[in-house]
Amino acid sequence: MIDFDAVTVTYPDAAAPVLRNVTLHVPDGELCLVIGGTGTGKSTLLGTVNGLVPHFTGGTLAGTVTVAGRTTREHPPRDLADVVGVVGQDPRASFVTDTVTDELAYTMESLALPQDVMRRRVEDTLDLLGLDELRERPLSTLSGGQAQRVAIGAVLTAHPRVLVLDEPTSALDPAAAEEVLAAIQRLVHDLGMTVLMAEHRLERVIQYADSVIWLPGEGRAIEHGTPAEIMACSPVVPPVVDLARLAGWSPAPLSVRDARRAAAELRERLPGTPEPLARPDVGALVARADRLTVRYDGLVALNAVDLTVHSGEIVAVMGRNGSGKSTLFNAFTGLVRPARGTARLAGDADPRRLRPQQLVRHVGLVPQQPGDLLCAETVAAECTTADRESAVDAGTTAALLGQIAGDLDASRHPRDLSEGQRLALALAVVLAGAPPLVLLDEPTRGLDYAAKARLVDALRRLAAEGHAIMLATHDVELAAELSQRTVVLAAGEVVADGPSREVVTHSPVFAPQVAKVLAHDAPWIFLLVLPLLLLVVAAEIADGGMDAKAVALLGILSGISALLRPLTGGLTGVQLMFFLLVPAGRVFGPGFGFVLGNVAMFASAVLTGGGGPWLPFQMLAAGWVGLGAGLLPRARGRAELVLLAAYGMVAGIAYGFVLNLWFWPFGTSNTGASAAVTFVPDAPLAENLRRWLAFSMSTSFGFDIPRGVATAVAILVIGRPVLLALRRASRRAAFEAPVSFDPPDAP
């Protein structure tokens, strides 16, 4: 599909080629990941695929790039528009209309597609990327992550054969990133689309790639191979591979799931509860929000936010796209007017009343678009201007830039830098003045791991000097490594504010890779659930439904069920314990069936170490399976088997639907479900019920059907002897023992 034949690219006035003698082949229907350090030529490589390099950027291209049989030498970008779709690092730079639906339709209008085709594709794309609720929104009001998804959608509507993505998840929260990556996977696997994607956050994407292209830079030859092959030799690796190298695992796992399997022995050697961190010393108050509320044309962006920030603190501000992170920063810099409440800086200063020269002495902001801060003709001129305006020694900004981005050609125009290099320059410009409060909006977007490590060092030095740092970020690895405190926003409200170890690592969405791998199975859930379980058993005994013999039989059946469940660990959705649970509920009654389902699921979790926040939902669902079996109408012989088999089919499916009550609110983070079927806190009950049913149908139905079918088949095949054995045990336990009294002897 994509062929590079001895391709070398040299930009005007450059001392050396950016790409040198690149020869490789990307086959049809493959997801190929492009990795490398900042400035090694990833964006240049992507730009050659549709001819933007060199037709638009200028420079010299030697060799040949062929896409779907068309060479970029003979076909400029306009001739490849129906074959190659491109989404750059800055999604807003590609917008040409005013609203979301207009932007999605624009590419198709340019290709003169029929109206009915355009309408259908727009609707499909809105659902695919979870954009339905944004369809009429002006593009200017979208958050960075929302804009990224719209830009991807605008390309997808043309149905290109090749999709080129330059850091598609860089501005997305973890859940939205998984949603976009799941959509990309569907395009590759179901439609056979070829995807060439550059990404720095390898922890998000490496497990999805079919192949990897590594650009080492400095004129060295590129490497192209499988993910496992490249991760074995590349210095650019995700945290899970770093952990594998330290632990000596070979081959290195690429996903959290595989790493957890390899880390079983390591987890046993680690303490279950880490040592508590000492509370960091903080200084004077540098920023405060009191009941801060901000609205945009009726849309509440922040709602009654209370927050304080002190000198020496490093605070990560996290949350979904559109949760209000950027708005909070804009309030502290006076860029928005509060509808209610206040935002104040050190000395109770109102940022909206400060002149620019005064404001920069209180706060510095690096926005999501760092190019907005850059106005000089060269990197050197930008550094010189920053030194002068910040009243610092000459060379201060350039030194900071070197610490963050490494060697950078000072004669280059900021426009010609990569996104990561441009961000590093903007960071250096703001940090040069060392304001008491530094606000960084997505500071690691476009930075490789080495540049991010240098940024972490620079920010730690600033915090040690008494400056307060606030980071609005989706980079969970950065938040876990750097911040002492994490604030989580949702729908404009603070929903969590505490030590990063507690807020970040304990979250199913925001936990970093290593924390997920090394996290012990949650023993606390057993301590929480056990008293509730004992109450259920005690209530059944008090009600007269169980005596000592019944409790003993309950223990035996629970133990058998707990041992049966792990035997089907490799079969999709199948629950072997249901083969026993349904007949037991039928024979011993609904109360016993409900208790058996709860106890058996709890015992199975203890046996397999599978406890987690979802365990109460598993117990409840299994309990209902046993309870329902005891409420079925009377039947005999084969009719009874058919009745139980039909119930087993329905119960096996319903079990998955009940269990989804736990997974549903986090659906986009692990399942790739569309945002159109996930939980919406403020939606009406009927709407959320529809979403829950749609979520279950689209994500777990493939597990629920095998469970239901297997349960029904097993009951039909071995149900009769199981029923006979249970009824014999029931009589011996006196569950149904006939009771009668002889009349008293006559006097």
C-alpha cells in the first residue's frame, strides 16, 4: 500500500537531511506506528505520504514514495485526497468551517459526493467518534480533545484507503484516547484501512500496532519491524517495557494485561501497602478560587470551584476533555470573567484588573497552542526577547530551552519547529521570568520521553525554589511522577483533590501503567464485602430458610462452584458454576439460591485473586441467577429440563447486563464503546437506561451469548443427574422432610 524507495528529504538551508535513504513497505490493512525522539523526522515521514513534503513544505526529496500505485512525484496532494487522509498535530489548523457537522461534510463537498452519501457518512462518523452531542457546536467552543476527534472525523468521512495521524491522542483524556484508538482499530480490522500513526505516548498505542518504524535520528538508518522486535532495541519505550527490562522479563510485554501475568511473582515480593508519604512543605498562598463559576453562552464550564495553591506545590489538574481545566487556568490569568465567585492571585490580586506587565509577575501560562506565544523570526530572537521582557540575564531562556529540548538550531523559525520543539520554546519563554505561579496546559504534548524527563527536572527545580506549578494534563504518567497533589474536574466541578498517589494510582481511568501492573489484587474489597455476605446468610437463617445442615450444604456447593469457575477461564464468557447454580436454586428454593450465588462468587474471587470493585456486582448478579431459578413454575421430567435450559440462557445473558452496571461508567476507557452509549450523569433515567442497554449489546453481548448457550446446553445434557443428586441431598438435609404428629394417647 505504501512504499518508500531510497527516500531522502532535505529542507532548504538545512545542514543535513531529515530523512536519509529510507526504504520500507507498509502493507494494506496494517496499523504502523512511527516512533522516535522529538525532531527526528516523524512528521516529515508522515508528510511524504500525501506529498505535503516537499510540494507544500519545500525542500528536496530524493527517491520515490508510492501510495496505492500513485507516486507523490507525479501526484500532488490534491490528487491524493481521495486516497490519503491526514490529521496533523494541531487539529484546529485544519478547520475551515464554523460547526462540527459542517466540518465533517466539507471534505466530501470538495470531492463532490452526493448529498445522501454525505448525510449517511456524517451520521456514521458522529457515532463512531462519540461526537453526536457536539454536532451543532461551534468549532471555536470545543476543547482540545474534542477538536482532535472532529479533525479525525473530517478525514474519515472521505473514506480514504490510507489514514495518516500525527499524535492523534496527544490532547485526549485516557477514556477519549481509548475510544479513538478503538475506532482506529475497527477501521483497520473491519474495513482494511492502512493507518500510519506517529505517537509519543507509546503506553497508549503500542499494543495495537502491527508494525513499528523507529527513527533514531542523527542520520542513522531507520528500523522497521514488529513491536516486540523494535521494543527490544529502541531507547524510546513505554513504562511497561522499562519495567520489563528492570525485571528481566523476555520477551517484554507490551500491554498491562500481559505485564500483570509476568509480574505475579514480583507483586508477591512487594509490600501490599506502600509507606505513607510525608506531607510536603508548602509556603505562602499564590492562587485561590472561591465558589468560582464561569459560563460560556449558558454552558457552565466551572461550577462553584473552591481551590487553593501554595508556593512549592506541584498540582496536576486532570479530567475529561471539556471538564473545565483550561477554563480554570484562564480564570487565574484574567482571560475569562467569572459569572460568580472569584479567582485571586498572591496578595489577593484580581488578574482581570492587572496590567500585562503586572500580570506576568504573578502568573505565567503556556496554552494548548504554544505558538500563540511566539512572534519572533528565529529561535534566538525569541529567547533574546524573553530575556529582555523578563528582566533576566542574557542567555537564561536559551539555557532553559537547552535543558528541555536539547540541542536546537537557534537560526530556525519557530514555525518550522516540530510541535514538541515549539512547545519547549514556549515553555522556556514563560519559565524564564520564573513567575510565582506557572500554569501549563498540556505541557508534554509533542514531547518524547527524554524531553519529558528534562521538563520534569526543570519543573522540580522551580518548585524547590518556591514556585507553584499547576499542570492541566491527560498524561497520567507525568501526573504520577511529578505532582504531589492531583485535582480532578468533572463537568466543571472538583470531584477529587488529594495526594497524587491516592487520587491517580487508585483510579481505574487515571492510573499509570506501572501502578496497574504492580497493583495487588484488592484485598480490601473482601474485607468490605464479607460482612455484607454474612448478613445475607444470617438473614436467610433467621427467616427459617436454612438450618445447620443447610449451611453445611451451602458450604459444600459454594466450594464446588468456586472450583468450577476457574476451569473455564479461557472460554469467552462461559461460567461453569452456572451449571450447578441454576439446578441448586431450583431444588433448594429462591433464598438458598440467592445466598449460594453470592457465597460462590465470593469464594471464587478469594480462590483466584480476582477481587476488585466489581465483585459486589458479580455477587449480586450471581445471586439473582440462583434466586430466579427458585421462582420458576412447577414442571416435571423433560419439560422441567427445557424450562431450566431456557432460564439458563436468559440468566447467562442477564448476568452480563447486571455486571455492566460497574463497567458502564468507564466504558470508553477499556472497551472502546462509543460515547453515545456511555453513562451521562445529568441525562434522564430513560435515556441512561437506553444507553446501558446499548452499551451491553455493543460490548459484552459477545461474552453473554456463549455464557447463556453453554449454560442451556449443559443443563439439557447433564441436568437430570444433577437434579436427582441435589434432590437426594435435599431430602437428607431435611429441606423437604415430611413432618406429622400422632394424636396424643387417650387418657
